[in-house]
Amino acid sequence: MKPHRVEEELMGKPPWLKQRLPAGFICEEVGTLISNAKVHTVCQEAQCPNIWECFSRKTATFMIMGDRCSRNCRFCAVNHGPNRFPDPEEPLRIAGMVQNLNLDYVVITSVTRDDLPDGGASFFV
């Protein structure tokens, strides 16, 4: 076993490990507009620690078919439980967000909807 050295403990974290959180107008604008549009992102729902980095780069991962998953996976922070029928206006609101924010990159994913007969496949269509 290697003896513990006080010098190693006092050195602190290496500079490459320390990252400043992006801040500013773009981050706030994206976050506010997403909330106001009543759309969901994995970034927000899964409590992603990199949310502001993505928002500042005009990147978002939208989540369709609501904000609740019908499963309760141990690795995931997305809420689970009973869900309403998917909102038919949700895709239009997401498309509007993409256009309004002039997003450079968008990912669309979904919660798992075992409660729907087709698992939500018709909603994707």
C-alpha cells in the first residue's frame, strides 16, 4: 500500500477538470422559452449536469409524449408514473421552438409509454 502524502492532497484538482458553467443570454433564453412553450427536454427532466453547456451551444434534446415514463429504471432521473394521452400539439410546439431558437442541432427522444397500445409509435409518425 502506498503511503498517503499530504502534498498530493493539497494540490487540488487539475485545471482540465475544472469547468466554468456557461452563463449568459443564450442559456437563459433557451431555458425560459422551453419552459414557456410547455415542451420537455431530457436535459431538464433527467436533471442533466451539462444542461447549460448544451443550451449555450444552442443544442437541445427534446422529449415527446409527456414528462413521465411508464417505467422506473434505476439509472434514470426522469419521473415515472401515470401519464395522460400524448398532447397532439406537442410536435408543433417543438418544431416552433427549433425554428424560433434557430437551433443548430436537435435530438428528439421520448419517454417509454408501455401504457399506450402501440407504445407511442403512432405518435412518432
